[in-house]
Amino acid sequence: MQLERYMYPAAYSLFFIIGFPANCLSLYVAWKNELGVYLFNLALSDLLFIMCLPVWVQFCLYDVWPHGKTMCIVCVFLLFTNFYTSAMLLSCIAVDRYLAIVYPLKFCTFRKRKTAVSMSIAAWIFTIVFNAITVHPDSIYDVENSICLDLFPLPQRQRIVNVARFVVGFLIPALVVGFCYWRICSDVKRNQTLGSMERRHVFRLLGCILLTLYLCFGPVHIMMVLRVLLEDCPYPNWLFFGYKVSVLLSMLNCLADPLLYCFMSRTGQASASNSVKKRWNNKTTKSLELVPFQSQKHPLGLNSALTTSDRIMLMFI
């Protein structure tokens, strides 16, 4: 279809044009953020995938993969690396927020930068090993027709891989994130000292994070399972088209990470604003800082003078 032929290249090009500078700025901002370790790894994962977008644009335009089998393997590997490092890092952030708000003083030793570094390294190692097992060259590249990833019908090995990806790459992280933020919402609602503005900020941030995980990664993994179950049915064109649309939605992740975790959080807004002003004016002023508590490196350091409301807000700025 003509619409399909031009829709995907246009969308991928837009993702590249917006996502590349946004994630570069996010990388820079992340070094100055309390959640800098996770933010940095999210942006790095997005950038590795974004660098392959021009190749995917070319593939969509000409309906053939002109770069050979090795390049196909590399691009698919980076695509799923972006999926699963992002999902695992979202889970790490969810657990971190859960411990910070529900048990603000009990698990302080687990909420240090060293722990975040270890968890990020573990996420990368797990994802790379998982992809090394599941990204099989013969299941993702058709030599005869020069097609990468979008093989139809699915090879038998790929059917098993799709189910594993759904369970490990989406279902488990989705349950972890959903549980953590359900508990956070319950705790915030019970906290009577928290003002309406603070509540709205917390719920908006929670909602955006859940939307990122479920909207970007939910449809594509559900379609993976549906392809396994329904691809042998008559007239499966709708299924294949739905799968391609879900892949397009999943690539929104490379835009959602910097927007949600950098620019929508208060510390991220302050850091981004100061970074841009420093770039163009070679100076920053304290009057432009957006976060009153930004100078505190460890907001949950054992400071008994902080109220419960203060601790909760410090976890989200």
C-alpha cells in the first residue's frame, strides 16, 4: 500500500530528527540528575537504536534489505536491546521509587549510586545475553527475498522466541512496574500532609511512566503472541499490518524516555534549562533554577527534620 510505504519512513525519519538531539541532551543532563545512572543508560540505549533508523527508513522505502545479513542482525539486535534495556531500567526506577516512598528510611542502603550502577550493568548483561540467544540469523533474515525481521510466515524457532520475549521482555517488567506504582499511589493517597499540587505531580509522573511502558512495549509484544496463535488462519493480512503498526508504536520509546524522565521531571527541567542557557550564554544563574531542593545530593539522607511530604516530593523532582 502506498500509505504504508511512505508512512513508516516518514515516522522513522521524524523519530531520528527529534530523538537524536533529545537523547544527546538527556545524556548530558543525566550526569547532573539524582536518577542520573538510570537516565544515562536509557538515553544511551535509545541512541544506539536511533543510529540504525536511517537503515530502517531505506528498507521501508524500497521493500528490500540492501545491507546484507550481518547488518540486519546488528540492527535487529540493537532494536531488541533498546526494548529490553528500557523495560528493565523502567522496572529498576519503579522499584527505586517504591522503596523511596513506601519505605523512605528502611532501605536507604539499597538506594545508592553504586547500587544503580550495578543494576544498570546487570540490565545490559541480561539483555545482551537474552538477545544473543533469541536473535537467530536464519529466523530474522530471508536471503532469497532480502527481507529483514518482517518474515512471513514466522519460522518455527521464531514462534518460541516470540512467546519468550512476551513473558521476559514485557509481562514481567509490566507486573513489576504496575505493582510498584499501585503501592506508591496507595501510599500517596493515605498521606494527608501532601498538598493537591504535589499529588497531581506524583500521579502525572506515574501515569506517564506507565503509559510509556504499556503503550510502547505492550502492543508489539501482544502482536508477537497473536502472530504465533493466528498466523496460520486464512487472510492474516490484518495481523501483519497490525504487527507493523505496533513496531512503529514501540519506536516512540526513543522519544518518550527523554521527554518523560528528563523534561517532565522538575530536576530534569532545571538541568535542561540551565544546560541550554550555558550553551548559548556561557553562564547560568541561580534565579533560573526550578528546583528548590536541587542542591541536596542525597534527599533521603538520614535527615529526620524532613516531613513525609518533603520526602515524597524529593523523590520525584
